Amino acid sequence: MTIPKAYQELCELARECAIVESIDALLGWDEQTMLPPMNGQYRAQQMKYVAGLIHNQRTNPKWTQLLDELENGDWRPNPNSDQHTTLKQLRRKVDRAARQPKELVQDLAEATVIGQQVWAKARKENCFADFLPALRKIVELKQQQADALGHKGNRYDALLDEYEPLATTEAIEIVLSELKQKLVPLIQRIAESQHRPSSSVVRGPFPIENQRKFATQAATAIGFDFQRGRLDVTTHPFCTEMGPNDCRITTRYDEVFFNTAFFGVLHEAGHGMYEQGLRSSMYGLPSGQYCSLGIHESQSRLWENMVGRSFGFWEHFYPSAQSLFPEPLNGGTCEEFYAAVNAVEPSLIRVEADEATYNLHIIIRFELEQELISGNLPVEDLPQAWRQKYHDALGVTPETDRDGCLQDVHWSAGLFGYFPTYSLGNLYAAQLFQQAENELGDLQLQFRDGKFDLLHQWLNEKIYSHGQNYPADKLVENATGHPLSSQPFYDYLFKKLGPIYQL
Ligand code: ZN
């Protein structure tokens, strides 16, 4: 049966939306990287105008009309085909938008813009009390939003669905609590080990121009295409795409600490390689868009940690590092450097956490935000609950809320349900990496020779090329033959950290 005209029209509508969204992304990238400070006000007007255009496109009644016509017609595309995915995902988008009253959407937009401003000031001044009214308001609105979106008894499910479509709180809870049970004793054993790698080799001076050169060289080697992308400097690193051949990554440099920029670039390059690997011919349609935030994060963490913090990788890159940074590195060995970039130390700040403790930071947030959304934890009790959980899980207690519940921007921006996608990313990454090793032979030998293309191609075939044709859990199960499990991540960590700490 020939493809109905209504389907072509639906695709045109989606592609038109993508054009305006990509213009918005360009304005946003430019604002963060290039904008002369005096033009901030006018840029806000430009972006507000474009946001209005996007809103008009998204609420165009034509979407529902075309989808109704296609769903009621005789044309039935094959399950998991591009066409089937287009219908399914666009219907999902339209339905989610329709379930939220306009007033609630506007109230949330306003509360989170104000929330972020109040949070930034409260964090700077270390005053949770100043943030409390704004956060209370946001939590109430998110509860209303969850109820409007609909759920089967657990409000958190409705919020999670925005970032990790079809995932359930219960399923994530099972896998993360298993992970926690394995991680806590491992971190304890590491803390008690007599063998501690020195971290002095990753403490500067690392001249910034050479850091940029080195990070660019490594990002190119693993497969980030600079003919279809760029690297620039921002306060908060990110990756954004604004066209089928235009993916921008950013980083920040720290002259006295190697890890910040280098691993940050590998992380963002991992996100960027996923975007660059999506099919350009499907740009603007769900089959040409990323599957979920958990899958996106699996791609960044895989290249940052499983590749970038591996011994084979450093056997290849250490000589270049030594010639670019003679002062801190000459006289040291590759083994010492490898141990230093993998050192484990329980700490208070999530974004600075090592691979072993990182997920405990996430689990704490996942537990707390569920309680906030269910209403079981009064917002004013958050600082105390935070301190207790850090004490119990990591053995460290923040002395100030700045180092505690005020450290992350997410809640002030209304991003409840976002945090668990970071841990899902780590678990998916380890599971995919383990399977790639099973299929591609000894990856460490390939990395030692500077060869990253087989792994890159494997990810292209198993993940990138499918876009949204499968939900995240199914995509990973198809690639690895197993449902999501915390075991590959734990095995990966133990294999790496066991020898370093002589466990
Ligand atoms: Zn990321």
C-alpha cells in the first residue's frame, strides 16, 4: 500500500518544527558562548519570539487531525519501522501536551525561571530558607503536573516518563537498590585499603592552550567529527545540536586540574557522537532523534569512563600528554597516571564525584525527590534529610547547604525525574561495553593502538541508527541480549579498582 498523503504532511509538519527548534538551539548556544554582554536583553526578546513560534507550531490542531486520519485509516506500517515510530511518538507528544492545562504550563515556566534565579542567589549566600518558598511552589506545581499527565498511583512515574519514556519508578528502584547494596561495601573496602594512588600528577600546571589541543586530538581520535561540530568554552559544559551536520560541544578549563576539561570533553564528545550518528535523512522525525536521556548519558559515560579512563587508552595517549605537559608528567609513569584518573574518594559534590561513588549521589537524589513529589517529605525538612542520607550512604556530612541540597540546579528548574537517568546511563554504558568486548575482541589492545573505530561502528549499528524506534530498555536488550542489570557495571568497577586498590 502506498504511503498516505497525510503521512507526508505529518512529516513536513515535524520537519518544520525541527527547523524552528534548531534556530532556537543556535540562539541558545550563541548566548552561552559568544554573545557580547550588552546584547543580553535583546537576545532574551529574540528567544522569547522564537519560543512563541515553537509553541504555535506544537499546538497546531493539524497534528491531531492528521494523526486521527492516519490511525483510523487502513495503512498499517510495520511495528518498530520508521513510519510506525513517527506515528507512535508524535501521538505521544501531542497527547502529553494536551493533558496539561495551559495555565499550569505557564505557571511552571514562570516558577522555574524565578526558581533558578532565587536558587543561584540562595546557593551563593548559603541560605536554604531563601529558596524554600520558591521550591515549595515548584514541588506543588510538579505534583499537579504529574496528576494532570496521569499515573497509576505513583506520581513520580509521570515525571520520569518525560526523560526516560516508559520507565517506571519501581523498576528503577529495584535495579538501583541492588546497585547500592554492592557499591557501599566496595567503597568501604577502598576506603580501608592501604594502597592509595597519588593524585598529584593530575594537579597542574596544565597550560590551557595545550589542554585544548590535547582534548581536541583525543575527541577526534575517538570519532567526534569536527567537520560537523565544534568545541568552545562555557561556564557549564554541554552538547547541543542545531542541524543534521552541526553538533556543538563545550567545556571549561582548569589550569591546575587535568580531569575537568579533558574528561569533560570526552563526555560531551560521547553525547555529540550519538547526535552525529543519528540518521541525517531522518532529521526532525522521531527515528532521527535520541531515544531517551538514559541512553544519551550511556554514550557520554561510555566514552568518558569505559574508554577514556581505561589503561589501553592511556598507553596510547600518555606519550602525547607527557610532551604537552612536561612539568607535571615527566618522571611519572603511565600506571601512576592511570591510577590517579581513577582514584576513589567519597565527597560531598556530585559533579566532582568519581565513578564508584557517583551513583550514590544519584540514588540519594532519586530517593529524596520521590518523597518530595509524593508529599511524604515536607520541603522544609529537605536539608536535614539530605545530611542524613549523605552520612548513611557516603560517610560524609555537608556542613553547609551549599555543599548539600543547594548544590544542583535541577530542582529549581523543575527537573524532577531527571536524576535517575544519570545512573541508568552508567548501567546501560557498562552493559553495552561488556557486550561490545564480547563481540569485538580485546578492546584494550585496540585502544592501545589508537583504534576506536570498531567500537564506534558497533554503537552506530546497535544504538545510534535506531533513533526512537525502540524504547530504551528494549534497545539495550536487543543490543546485549539481557534486560537492564547493575551487575555489568559492578563487574566493570571491580575489575578496574580491584588492582588499583589491591582489594
Ligand atoms: Zn551527560
